[in-house]
Amino acid sequence: MFPIRDENPQVLTPYVTYGIVALNILVWLRVQGMGAAMPLAQSICTLGLVPGELLGSLPAGFAVPIGQGISCVVTDQPNAFSLVSHMFLHGSWLHLIGNLWFLWIFGDNVEDSMGHGRFAVFYVLCGLAAAAAQTLSNPLSGVPMVGASGAIGGVMGAYVVLYPWVNVHMLFWFGFYVTTFAIPALWMLGYWFLVQMLSGIGAGDGQGGGVAFWAHVGGFVGGAALIFLFRDPQLLAQHPHHGWHDRSSKSYRRLR
């Protein structure tokens, strides 16, 4: 299943959401060489977040293979900037497109709820919450963490608190069978969160198959908590579908 759109109208022009999308694409093109082996590896090794390096729990010189015969080497000078830079790096075209698609669907309405400046700060804080969760899940890890999904998880956590009953249209395929259907954001995003939790528990360190599951969990929980500090009641009052009371709305009754 994959979300293709929601039924939540924009109130503000989401300039920050557009800017974050553009910045991620620019970094992929200019810094990561569109996925070419050496620029990709260099960006991941130098700008990715390495828990064991950040905390000093791994010795300098410790090498971690990242594929194609390339290894990242832990240094004795932790890069604190990686706490932010890792949010704008990706490991592949599919990784980039998938993350930005989720941000495109859910980011505009969360930006609606707080305004542009607050949303920029909120997004970074959600990314930091994701980084903290992943780091604490395995403080001895030497594997670099990259990707916007932790911060975007925070956006989704905020979305489900703000707009739980808004319909999200899903694309479903099974072999040659393809269909679409709509479900409330509460069920779609709740299901996503549950999958991340169970996958993190199953993976132990939360990084099964190269996916930082605990970063997703930490970002989601961080966003769901921070939205109570960052939301602007006056802006939110302009939005037609905010709040849990919308459960009795026409859009929700249609699904029953």
C-alpha cells in the first residue's frame, strides 16, 4: 500500500515544505552525485550520522563496509553537524523519491497549522528526535544513518494528531490486481507507526535491512508531542478538518 493523496485542502502556500523538497533534491544532485558510487559514499561517510562516532563509543579507525568495496572509517573527531546534515542525504533514487512523496502529501497541512518559520524549526527538531532514538537504540553502531524519513515521521506524527479523520487515498496492488481506496489518516498512519515499532523490535538495533526503524519511531513520537507546542490555534482554526471532532463529518461517515 502507498498513499497517493489526501482530502485535506491547503490554507497557506507551503513554502517551507517546497523548500525542504528542493533542498533534498539539490543535495542529491550536487553533493551526492545523483547516486554515483564515489560521491554517494563520500557524502554518507562524511555527512551521515554515525552513533558510535558521535558518542565516542567506537575506536578511531573502525571501518564499516557500506557496499561496492567501500568502507566508512570512524574518526576521533565526532561531526556534530551530522545531526542535521544526515536529514538531507539519501542512499538511492528510490529512497529520495519515497521520502519526499510522503513529505509532499503530509507536510503542507502541518505547515498550515503553525506557519512557515515554526514549521522549519519543527522539522529540524523532529529530525533530531529521530537521530536520538536511533542512536540510543544502538550506541555502538558504526553504520552511517542518512535520510529525511525520521523528520518526515515527525510530520506524520503531527498530522495524525491534527487531522486524524481526514481521508488518505491509498494505492494497493497485489500482482496484476491494482485498486485504490480511502481510509482515515488515523488508521493509515497508525498502521505505519505500528509496522515501524514491530520492525524495530524484530531488528533489535532497529536497523534491519539498512532501515533505521527507531529513527522513524522517534521522529513520529517527537512530532506528535511537539505539535502541541508549535501549532498556532488561530491558523488551525482556519482549517476545515482539524481536530478529533471531525469524526462525525461527512467525509468520515462516507467510509462507514
